[in-house]
Amino acid sequence: MNRREFIVSALAAGTVGRAKMAFPQGGGTSAVEQYALPSTGLFRVKPHAQRIDARTVGVGWMTAKPATGRVDWSQDGGKTWQKAWNEEHGLHMDAGSCIHCVELRDYDPTKALVCRAVSREISAFEPYNVVFAGDEVYEEISLDPTLPQNGGYSFAVLNDVHCNLDVYPTLLPHFGGPVNLTIFNGDIMSSISEESEIYTYLLAPLAYVTSQTKSPCRYLRGNHETRGSLARHLHDYLPLQEGRYYGAMSAGPVRFVFLDTGEDKPDWHSAYFGLVGFEPYLNRQIAWLRQEIASRAWNEALARVVVMHCPTSGNDQGQEWRSGLTRLDKLEEVLRTARASVVIAGHTHKRESDAACEDRPYLQVIGGGPNANAADPLGRPTVTRGDVVGNKLIIRQFDTQGSEVAHHEVTLSDDLGSRPVLMVE
């Protein structure tokens, strides 16, 4: 039975809401799979947390069978609990689904957060008869305060993992200390044709990293994650800011901009069979970016960080892949005026650091590739770490051995004498 046949038959049985499919369970062998993919029980994938904006965090998980979805959360050590659902138009949208995404709004990022993803199997979902199977079960995640009291901020960026699950337990010990946010900067998967690819190579790593760092993540799409028939449904599986892959977020002294650079070839390229439109998509982002860099939130931030998968330029690496890709030139024109502190990218599978110059007035840092045994050390996996300390943005890169392979310090203009220590929108 193909995916369409499955969904049609499930709709007839009244068991499908959003796009979803229950796959047989079975634990894998990697540390990520062993933690995040239970071999028994209702949960298909344990929950992960995604930072959506200053006061909103999303919790996502999957169940092995159609079920309810709710998050109970507490910020006083479990003395009191609040409940949240994915509610639209008065309906709990996750009911009868295997995919669950719930936003917790107005949480206090200066306090620890405990979240319980709660589900109960629905064995029949008819207009006037809903049958439940078993009791409610939950999986819990704990987050440390995501906004430090000292006025600083720390984040990590992973990129171009390409389904190599061994990258996560290898790099996590070398993050260089606790972080408040981990950014997945694209090509975490290599293509998307089966739902099992989404939950094994994206949702499971998000859950694993959330559990290990006790901090939320932020997923940003890469060009490979636009490939395959199921790529068009990837957004269904993730808590996203306003339903978009791109967006902006304030976190203490930092203003982040996340850009979805899309594919790495022109829309007319034969590889896409006339089925993509990244030119108008990026044009919309550029118009949005012009508004963002004129905003008070961007201009009053101490550090302004742009994260995107495909870099717009580079001093040292070949840019043959950019042949004919003029839309990135348009994006670069806007970034030149943005007063960004740093632009962090990936895609090239070769770590690189380009100092600010006349044509590109910002530091650009590119992460490495997926293969820890690559002959060229520049192509091996890296984590890019950013720390705001005082009026400095310190950008470092670490390899799988824990060696610091890049170190940059950007002096931040702190001309906002009355800028509060904690900035929460």
C-alpha cells in the first residue's frame, strides 16, 4: 500500500487527521535511536522542544498509533501544571493523529520548564463515537532556563549531518559548555521519501539533543530537505514559527534571523522537473528581511546573528554550485546593509571562516560536513558555538576530537546605555 492509498483508507476508517502514518516500531542501534525511538509502547518518537520566539516553545513528538496529544507543563517544580493543546478553530487538531505539535505560550524563559507530552490511543474516531484504548501515557522533558540571568547567551549550530546519527553523540561532548539553544542548520536529512526518514533522522536527533542539553532546538531547512515527495509535508511534523521555516527571534541580547535559502540550483534546472518555485519564495523572504533589519528588535539587539544553510559568498572555497543562482546575489545585497554581527552557514561540507571585508561587512562562518573520516580535515563534522559575553560575540568551532579549530571575537556596539540585562519581548 502506497502513502496515498494508506491515507485514503485511513480517512475512510476515521483515523487520520493531518498527514500521518504509523510505522512498525523497533529500536535502532545508535545512541540517538536507543534514546528517542522506543521499541514498545505508544510513543514512536520521544518529545523534543523547539524555541519559536521569546516566550513560546513548541513541543513535538510522534505516537505509533493515532492518539490524542496534549502537553502538561510546570515552572514551579511540579506544584502546579498548565495544559496546552494544538487547538485551531475550537478543535484539538492532534486528535486521531500520530503527529503531535503543541505550542506553550507565555512561558517564562528565565525559569526552568518541565514538559510532559501526553497521549492516549484512539482506536476508533467516528462522528458520534470515539473509542480510546489504554490509559494516558506521557514522556517528560526538562529544560533549564533558556535566558541566563547574567545578560549573556550561548548557542550551538549543527549542519550537514546527512543522516549520520553518530555525529550527535560525537559532537555533543564538545559543545564547549552548556548552551541555551541548539540550531539545526539544514541538510540534517539527505532527502525525504518515507516518514521513517523524518522520525529517524530529524525528530529523533531533535529529541536526543533536547534531552542531552536540557535546552530547546531550532530547525532550519537545508536544500536536501526540499527533495523527495514527502518534503512537501515536512512542516506537518514540526512546531514552526507562524508555520514558516524562516523567521526571527529575540533571545536576551541576541536577535536571530533564520533564512530558508532553498535549493542550490535555479528553479529551471532539470533536477527539479518544473516542480519548485524558490525564486518567488526567496523574494518574499527578502521583502520580509528588509522589514526585519529596519525593526527596533533588530537594531536594538546587542548581537545580530543570521543563520542560513547556503552561504551567499565565500573567499576561499569554489562557488561552482552557485552558477546561475542569482537569487542569492539579491539576498547578499540586503545582508550587506543589515549590520549583522555574524552569518553562519553550511552546505559546502567544508568549514571556513571569512573575516568581514568591504564587499561583505560581516564575519561569515561555515560548518563542516558529515564524515568524521573525511580525508580533508576541513570536511569533517563541526559544531559552531556562539557566546555573548559582555560586549563580545565569541564564535568558536570544535571538531569531533574536541579541538578548537576556529576562534573569532566580534566587538559589539553597545551604544544602548539603558539596554536591559534581560530582553524578553
